[in-house]
Amino acid sequence: MVFSSNVFLFLFLPLFLGLYYLSPARYRNLLLLTASYIFYAWWRIDFL
């Protein structure tokens, strides 16, 4: 997934930001870590 792709701009980013701001502050780091793994695995699983 590339930052300028439609999937990132219209699916991944809004979903992540919505979950980030709706989650309690203590879970935001875990959400960020999980979203990062999903982002890198989307393009090539061997980057994990």
C-alpha cells in the first residue's frame, strides 16, 4: 500500500483515524502498532 493510493486515502486512513480518536488513551499505542503491521503487511508480508 502506498500513501497516495486510493485504498490508503479512502479506506485505511479514515478507519485508522476514527479508531484512534475513539479509543482510550491507554490503547492508542497498541492501535498504532497494530495498524503499522497491517500497513506493511498489505504490500509485502515479508516486511514483517
